[in-house]
Amino acid sequence: MKDLLSLLIIFFLTSCSTANIANIKNSETEIDPFEARDTLKPLNKKIFSLNLALDETIIGPVAHTYHHVPEWGRRHINNFLTNLDEPLNFVNGLLQARPDIAFASFWRFILNTTIGFGGVNDFASKAGLKHYDEGFSKTLGSYGVDEGIYLVLPVIGPSSVRDTTGLVADWFLDPLGWLMNTTETITQITMDGITTRDNEDAVIEQFYYDSIEPYSATRAAYLQHSAFKH
């Protein structure tokens, strides 16, 4: 009887240990639910390291210097760049069969370009016209296209197959892009990058420089935000 009791105790303890090991493994898997999306992780991590080095040496310092521009000046620049995106928002509104987006984007561009003195003043928002930040990635999402695997693009940073496809498509769909010369296009892209880095400084500092594991933290933040946004 004593031997049987001992066997039962050993069996019970062994079962508990096995269950605990399984729970630990499950917990480790649940800690980072985005790992399955990162099938190109070795390559992504190398590009992430490159981007981090570029941000430390070039992009970050330039953005911090730009931040010394008076707030009203940065606001006017943001307004001007946002206005340049309205024709593309209009096109994607049409492609999404969203007349509300197309209507608002069209009239925002007309009003801000004229009454807003080339877009430096956001007159349209004061008139009640909402700004929509649309892109072809959102258009694909509206038709049920999945985001696909996680990607890290040089300089641009976190992305996905759908978002990368959207960036390429937007390049060709943007009506203003067909009217601007190479110098103007490069200037727009550069200023977009600087203002975005300046506007997102606190977020980038948190995930790039303050996180214990910057790569995983940035990936999780991007995929969560992307899922919410789309």
C-alpha cells in the first residue's frame, strides 16, 4: 500500500512538472505573437541595424536640427506637405468606393491650394473638411487583401508585403507625382522623411533607444498599429 501511495505521489509530481514545462513553453510562445509573421527575421534584423545606425548618425541629428525651426514654421511645412498628398487620397478614395474620402480630399486640395496660399494654411479643416490619410495599402485592405509577412525596408523602416506594395503603387498613382520633376520629387520625399522623424521623435526614442529589445518592440508596435489602422 505504501509503495502504491509512493508511486501515485511520484506520478502526480511528474505530471505537474510536465504541465508546468508545457505552460512555460506556451507562455514563451504567447509573449511574442508576431514571430510567425517575421519569416525573414535574419534579413530584417540586419536592415533594422542599418536603419538604426543611419538614424543615430544622419536622420536623427537632421530631424533634431529641423526641430529648432519655430513651431509655426514647422506647422506650415506640415500643412504644405499634407496638401500635396490630397490628390493621392482622392484617387484612393475613388478606388475604395468611398465618395466621402474622395469629396473631402478633392475640396481640401482646392481650398488649401487657393485660400490656404499653396497649402501652408489648413483652411479646409477650419471649414469642416476632414483630412483622410489614405494609401493604396488601405485600398488593398478594403478589398480584404491580407498584410502578408513583416518586412523592414532600408531607411523607410517597418513594413509588410501589402504596405510595401502600396508604397510602390502610390508612386505611380499620385497625380502630382506625374507633374513634378525629379528635383521636386526628391525634395518632397526628403522633407516628408524629416518631418515624419520629427513628429514621431518620442515614439522612435521609446522603441529604438529605450527598449531592452528594440527590434521586437518596434515590430510589435508596428504590427499592432497596422492592424488597428486598417
